[in-house]
Amino acid sequence: MIIVKGIGLIFWLLIVPSCIGLIPVRWIPEEKRNAGVVFTGGYLMMLSLCWLVTVPCILLVKYYSFRTMAVWFTALSLLAAALGVGITVWTCRQGKWVSLRPEPDFSGMALEVKIEWILFFLLIFWQLYKAFTLASFDGDDAEFVAQSLVTQQSETMYLIKPYTGGTTSLDIRHSLAVMPVWVAFIGRRTGIHTTILAHSILPFVLIPLTYTVYYEIGGHLFKKKREYLPAFMAVMALLQIFGNVSIFTNETFFLTRTWQGKAVAANFVIPATIWLLLWIFDREEEAETQAGLWALLCLANMTAGVCTSMGTFLNVILVAAVAFWMMVAERKFSILVKAGFACAPNVIYMFLYLFLHV
């Protein structure tokens, strides 16, 4: 049974997102393609797809809404994964190999740089070890983790109070941020209790996923001096470890509330948005190679809504501010138009939120 659950975790947390991530990587500049980009893009697509399936089920399905969501999300996730593999195979048969660069590439690397990489990986191992052995419990778990468990056991979504177990009307405040439902879905498909999944397993995915984004940011900032990249990564890891100066810092959320939606928004979605903006507005990039990057930015905006309603608004402000100043600098109004399309899901999200509150 443990082996079966382990295979289920590998399949739904690693294989499926990686296969889905093969879809946008086909339209990303070749020199930027690597396994980390595929994995990150896969999670952005998977979580966005979760929102597109879950919210209609919440609003339109009265009974057994979670069961309906699980069926549709399973089918669409597997279909997207198959599509990613299919696109890759078809591209390769056309003679256009979808090559992925090894990252980091240790061949020909100086000794001191290798030592810095080893230090970074030791820091990551230490964080994962502590996240597993010193699992933190806080008051918000009574909402996030309990909501996942109630969803899984009752087959409904946001119709039962996680604090008392009593029935209630639709919880509009939390119902559009469907991260707990995604956790419940993974628990359903793997047969693992949601509390164990959230506290003991998801950090092993979400922490490396976040550092993958930091790696891409550092790779862009130090693209002409790659030897500085491991030092940057080690410093980022140290900041995460020693950033617990209050209970409100994103570093505190990163290591003690890794599984909560607002922690994912602050430590994964917003950095991913910054990373994509850096790539999109790289002056050395050609416009025709940016379609995949704009699509990923749209998915990052949607993922912000999966995590927390506030993240939807914050991501729009971030993208809009950067796009406005780049429009002024480049004197291209088309930049603002593209940013508007990338933020369109967030605008729809906010109008839906306001409409449901009326």
C-alpha cells in the first residue's frame, strides 16, 4: 500500500506536471529551455486548470461537487499531460528537437563554483529535513488543512465550516481560492490523509519548486557571469533560513506554512511573475519568441487566484506597473495591450468575486 501511494505521489506531483509543462516550452526560446522551466510551467498550468474546473463545480454543482471536480480535473490533467508529450513527439519527428539544457552544468566548472553549489544543495537539504521533522502547526491550519480534509470527506466544497463541521452557505470569501481543493484532490488520488500530505509531503515539492524560480531569476541577472549564480542561490537559501524576523515575513511562511495558499503566492507565484517579466522584457529577445512567455505570465496570474484572492490583485498591480514603464521606455503601446490580455483572467476573477458578494 505504501508503495502504491508513493507511486501515486510521483505520478501526480512530478510526472503529470512535467508532462503538462512540455506544452508551453515548445514556444519558449531554445536557449532558455531546461527541466526546471518545464516543471515550473507545468505547475502553473496544472493549478490554473484546477481553478477553471473547480470554480464552476463550486457554483453550479449542488451535490457531490468535489466528486464531480475530481473526475473532470483528472481527465483534463491527463489529457493535458498527453498533449504535452504528443506535441513534443510530433515536434521531434518534424526534425525540430525540443532540447533541454542540463542545469546546472558542472562540466568545466571551477572548483570554488562547485563548492558553492554543494553549499547551496546542503542548505536545501537542511531546509527540507527541518520542514519534515519540525512540522509547524498554526491557527490558519484550522482553515486550510481542515478545509481540504472536509472537502475530501464530505464530497462538497466550501459548504461545511472547517472550524465546527456544521453546514453553512457557500463561503464566498474563500471559495475562489481553491488551493485547499487541489490538496484534497492530490490526497484523493494518492490515498494519503490531507494533513500528512500538507505538512510532510508538499514541502518536498513546493520548496524545490520555489528555488527553481529563484534559479531562473539568478540565471537572468548573472547571464554574463554564470560563476556568480551559485553564490546568489546560497545567499537566497540563507535569507530563507534566517528570515524569520516576524511571523509575517514571506520567509516564515515559506518554511513553516509551505502548503498554505498565501505562502505559495508570496514565495512561488510572485517570484515566478518577476522571472517571466525579466524574460519578456529582455531587450535581446525577439518578439516572435515570446508567445510562450506571455502565456506563462497569464498562467501565473491565474495561479495567484488559486492561492489567494489578494494575490490576484497584487499580481495585476505588479504586471501593470512594469508593463506601463516598459511601454514608456520602449514607446510601444502593444506592450500594455499584451499585459492587459495576460491580466484578463484576474479582472474576470475580481468581477466574479464582487458579483458573488452582492
